[in-house]
Amino acid sequence: MESLKKRVTEFSLEAHELYLNQSVPYLEESPDPLQFYRDWIGPNKPCIIRNALSHWPALSRWTPDYLREKVGSKVISVAVTPNGFADAVNGDRFVMPEERRMSFSSVLDILEGKQQGGGVFYVQKQCSNLLDELPELTDDLQPHVSWMSAALGKLPDAVNFWLGEARAVTSMHKDHYENLYCVVSGEKNFILLPPTDRPFIPYGTYQPAVYRQRDDGEFEVVDQTGSEKVPWIPLDPLDPDLDRYPEYRRARPLRCSVKAGEMLYLPSLWFHHVQQSHGCIAGKPGHLNAPHVQTLERPNAPHRAPEHTTRTHARAPERTTRTHARAPERTTRTHARAPERTTRTHARAPERTTRTHARAPEHHAYTR
Ligand SMILES: O=C(O)CCC(=O)C(=O)O
């Protein structure tokens, strides 16, 4: 066991030397699908793409006034917490947000400080909420990014809309999607760790619970009795407790900031911790910031069975490494690539589906 542990550690360190970058590189324009597959998806490396959203009307249109007029009366799901930590370890619990249904206008009022919410509100539903709850906004953007769909040979499984304030934090987790984070306004700050750093990242298993706001405005934590324990990462990468988790010293986190008009390609199974800025829509000093549209592309590889379903959504399996490539059946490759892949020469022609929008069913979309 000890020698296996040693080998895995060496392997993780070698991965950094052999193929991982020390920062997240930028591409200055939308890539060619095949090239993108070869350089980024195949090797499982993140990058930020600039100038790929410039034609999205959302970049200039999505002001609070516009959003109020267009979708203000729509009722959407919002995650509400006392402290901004939705889906995070709190003591010996894994605590999920209260999911509240409210009108889009009310959310804007709270985020702009016009109305008191008594908590932190984050539109962060992961079940293709852009297409399901806010289809009126899809004219303002491309619900799928054509070169990514071509590279993966499929349309996105889910297209999510996120809107939140600076206090909202997404704790460290991974998911099994190929993610494109398209920031429309404000800025998102990511801490990223490659799957190969898994030996250095602590996991625990926690009793699932949810926040519930009482009538007096205080929040209580209510256990989800009868639910399985949830494996989750207790470590805060912003302030890692190295006495408790000394192995984390060996991890090599990458930090990046994704600004309005930029897109982060976050490969599947990369660990990520996310925060957002107070960059306001239309320069307002309030808290409206960083709405982003996230397209989730599910790998072509055989899907892993979800492991936990404490919310209504399954979580990503607690895999430590990937075992297969998304586009299978390749034979050779010339450049460094992520471990555990089958080898291959290049991305192949996408196998287009005829669906208009493949999207994640309710039960697998939330993959922490
Ligand atoms: O934007 C965020 O706060 C987090 C998004 C995320 O981590 C995810 O969708 O997996």
C-alpha cells in the first residue's frame, strides 16, 4: 500500500513536470475544433479563450433593467445561505442551500440592495436553468459554442445561468463535465487543481443537511435524515489548514480570473473553487455581478454512475483519475497528454446528434 501511495505521489509530481502548465494559458480567438481537441480536451488542460463571445448581444444587453423587462416576472430557483457557502462542509455536516423559488425581479432587488434578503442569494441551479427557466434570454447568446460542440461531437448536456454576489463561494469540488464558463459581466476567480493532484486533496464523508431560513430570519441547519453520507473536500484552498492536511503542501493550484467576454475551458475532473467579483452590470455599485453562462459538455466516454443524490441531483463519482478518453479508439499521439487515456492521433469528426439541446436530466446535473 505504501509503495502504491509513493508511486501515485511521484506520478502526480511528474504530471506537473511533464505536461501541466504553471498558469492557465490564453487563446486569443475561437479555436478550430480539431486543434482545440488536440491541444486542450485530449490533454485535459484548461485554458481561457478571449474574443469568443464578442458577438453575444448579452455582453451589452444584460443590464438589470433589461433583465427585469425581459424575465423579471419569471420564477426561478435561487440558492440561499447565511454565509455564501452553498454545498460546503460546515463542521461535521455537508450543508446545502435552501432552494427558494422567487421572481427574477426579486432576486435583482436583493442583489442590488433594494430589498433585504437576510442571506446570500445565488442563482446557481445546475439543471440547464438557462434553457428551462429563462429561455427568453437565449436569443442573447449562443446556447452552444459551435467549436466545442464540434470538437466533442455533441451538443451541451446542460446550459446554466449563474448570477450572484461576491459573498457567494463555490467550495472545492470536481465534476465530470467538460465545462465552458462564459462570463458575461463581472469576473469569476478560480482556483484549479488537476485530477493528478488528487492524492494531496483531503476528502471526508459528511452527514448531508440543508439550510433553512426561519420566520425570524435566522438560518438553521436541518439534517437530511435517511440520506447517505456525502464525500466532500473539507479543505479551503484560500486558507488551507496545513497542520491538518499536510499533503496539500504538494498540490500545485492554478489561479485564474475570467473576465467579462472571456471563457474558461475547465476540463472534466479538475478540482475547482470559485468566487466572483463585485464587477457590476452597467457599472452599478451594488452586488449584481458575474452572471455567467456555463455550457456543460458531457464527455463521450461511457458515463460514470452518479454516486450521491442528496439534493435532487447526483454528484460526480469520487474518482481519482480518469480512466478513458472522451473520444475513444485512437491509436497514437505525438504530444504529452493526460494520464490514463487510451492513445489516439487526433480528434475525430463529431458524431452530431439530431437533438436541439441535449441537456442534463435533473438527476445528474449537479455534480460536485
Ligand atoms: O460559478 C460558480 O460559482 C461555480 C460553478 C461550478 O463550480 C460548477 O458548475 O461546477
